[in-house]
Amino acid sequence: MWIVSDVAIGRAVTRSDRYKVAVKLAKERIGKNFNDYVAQVEKLLGEFIS
């Protein structure tokens, strides 16, 4: 099982049995939801820094 994570926020983005599939899914998920993803990262980093 391959898990693609965002190390800045410590959360899994996606997972798959195949490495290239996991990377492709993560790229698609972040690309399609980029503004939401950035907002979530900023919120979580803001909570961590405060």
C-alpha cells in the first residue's frame, strides 16, 4: 500500500496498491480542489503556529 501524504500538514492525500497510481490520484485530487486544499493547509498551519 502506497500513501501519498502532505508532510506540511501530516495528512494523507490518497492511497493505492500501486505507487504511480497513488501519485497520479494525489496530483488529480490536489489539482481539482486546489483552492480548497490551500485553504485547508493554511488553516491547519495557522493552528499549528498559534
